[in-house]
Amino acid sequence: MKRNAWIMLCVLFLLLAGAPIAHAGYCGAASYNCCPTSTCAPCGDLCQAQQQCTTCYKTVQEVVWDRCEKICYQTVYDQQCEQVPVCCSRTCYETCYRDECYTVCRPVTQTCWRDETCTMRVPCYQTCYRDETYTVCVPCTQTCWRDECYNVCKPCYQTCYRDQCYTVCKPCVQTCWRDECYTTCKVVSETCYKDVCYTVCRPCTETKYVDVCSGEWKTVSECVPGPVMNKCVQDPGCWSQDSCTGCCTYKPGCCRTVQVQCPPTVCCRKVWCPKTVKQAVCCTRWIPETRTCRVPYQVCRTVSQNCTRKVPYTTCTMTQETRTCRVPYTTCSMTTETRTRKVPYTTCTTRQECRTRKVPYVTCSWTEKCYTKKVPYTTCTTTTQTCTRKVPYTVCKQVPYTRMETRTRCVPRQVPVKQSYCVPRVVCRQVPYTVCTPVCPQPTCPTCTAGQPGPNCATK
């Protein structure tokens, strides 16, 4: 659009600039054709023969297009990922507890004792042995050998040598001595004695008789009927959904009390039958005695002493020396060699062997013994007790939390771009042309102008 506007402006400028030049070339008229023919007729033969030719120059304007470049900025969008916090909510179920009262029938037992005389048969066990013969299969193993051939790749190494030059920095070490004063602490020890009292315990053994309570245990079984208890039974619950929040809430069922007979209980308990036995016990008691002894001990003291010693120090200078050494390198070639080796294998045979062993067996004989014992018996009464327990139920609630979500957004940026465009430029140059004008009297016609011709001028 801008280029078309420039072209129209240049054409208009050339048209306006060319009009005065044309008027000047034709003596102020648009052209000679604007005058009538009778007015411009020759006056005589001499006027027809004489003509005046003149070389003139006119300025011609040309439009030249120059190519220019300019830097423009273009908007480019880059995609950029970023973490954006998003607020969400999740359903959390929380278990709560409510107090519920229930009644329990608790049995109260009371133990009483009665005297009972019984006869007990006491077993007497005796261990005897008998001889028993049995057969044992004893394995006999024997190791044999067989020859086996195998191939071995044996490497053949050959050592060669090449000369190699290297530089050695040879140190020249020189040892010098300097005097140094130092202080030493000399430890002088001295032996002293002190009296130490110590206690010695002397053992004294005595024998005394002690009453030892012993006896035996007897197992007694009793059947105790089960109590009647009030059991709290809860009906099944149901889930209900809230139409607003969409959360599910659990509603527990109703609780009711049912009487249940508990199963009878078989109680096995052991009864201890005590008896007193006199037993000799050796008692050792320690009698302390105080004694005295002389104990040596060392007393150390430090004495300072100044001494002088020779301290060596070393000075080292390095000199370079070029040496040549023979560096060995090894070449290896493989040769195949067949060898024979002994491979062991084992043969196993079984032989039977008779052996004799002692087999123990126990003989039992019974003896009767009468004794009086205290037999406990239990009386049971039922008491009612009210207890409280925690019944769980579930509560649903919405808990907000924040999570990070990756989102993509376009970020604009300016990118420099080179653009080419053409700029018009007007160039003026002189063009020669020849004008031949006859020599004749001045025309009598009024001056014709390019814009407004006279009445006697012919319009071209």
C-alpha cells in the first residue's frame, strides 16, 4: 500500500514539473498547432527559404528505486510450563465414639473348705534293661582311578629388549650439624613404706536342722454353670448420601438387650498337699579379722636438666643426568599340548553287621496310702453391674488440600527481523533536442496559454 502511494506521488510530481518546460519550448504556448494556419503563413519566398535550427536541452526526470533494509521486531510466542497451586478437597472418614451403657451379670465366687479322707495309690517305678540284637548295613567305599586326556594351551613367552633414554635428577645430599640446647626433665623415684590395715573373713561352718515344707499336687475338676448375661446386640446400619455435598454417612443400627446363657466352664485346678520334713543344712558364716601389713609405694619427683646436642640438617641439590636403559617387552605365542590326568571315582558296597544294645523298660507297682486333705468347694452368686463402653461411628467430612498442577502459557518476546523495501528517488538529466523555427513576422494571434486558449486559437 505504501509502495503504490509513493508511485502515484512520483508520477504526479513529474507531470507538474514537465508542464512549464513544454510551455518554454513553444514560446509560452502548449504547441504551435494552437495558432491558425493563416496567421503563421510565410510572408514571401525568402521567409520560406530561411529557417533557424537551434539545439536545446530539456530536463528529464526519472524515478530510480533504491533497495533499503530495516530491522523490524516480530512477536514470537514461547510455551512455558509452570506449577500452579490448585485447591481441591477430599473426603476423609473419621471414627468417633459415643458412650453406651449396658448391664452385666457378674458372678461372685467364694471358696470354702471341707475335710475329706481318701486313699491314694502311689506308683513305684523301676527301670530294667534287656538285650536286643539288630542288624546294621555298613557301607564300604573304594576309590578307583581312570586316565583322562585333555588339551592345554601352553603360552610360549619370549623376552626382547629395546634401548630407551631417560633423564634422572640425581640429588647431591650434604649433611651438616648445628648445636641445639634443650631441657630435659629427669624423674627420680624413691621407695617409701606405709602400714595398711585390711580385713580377712575366716569361715566357720555349722550344721542345723530346718523344717522344710514339701508335699504334692493333685488335679481337681469342677463344672461351673455359665451365668445369664444381658448381651447388647446392635442391628445392621445403613449408609446415607447427602444430596448437597455428595458425602456418604454411615448411620449405625439400634441397640437392644438380649439375655444369653453362658456355656458351663470346667475348672481344673491343682491342690497342694503339704507335709513338713526335717532337713540338715550346712551354714557357713564368716568371722572378720583385722590384720596389718607394710606396703611399699614409689614417690617420684622431676628434676630439670639443661643439655646440648648435635642436630643434623641436610642440604640437597639436584643434577640432571641422561641415562640409557634396556626395556624388556614380552611376546607371547600359544601352543597346544595334550596331557593325561588321573580322575578318581568312588565305588560303594554294603555289608551287614549284627550289633547288640541295651533297651530300657519300666516296671510299675502300686502302694496304697491314706491321708486327710482339705477339699475346696466354690459357691457362686450373681451381681448386676452397669458398665459403659465406647461405640464407634463414622463421620464424613471434606478436607481441603492444595496440589500442584502443570499449566502451559504463551510468553511473548520480540525477535529482530530484517525486511527489505524499495524507496523511489527522482533523478534529473539533460536531454538535447533540435528545434527549427522559420523566420517570419510576429504572429498576430493572441498568446495561447496551455490552460486557456484564445478565441482565434485552434484547439488541438
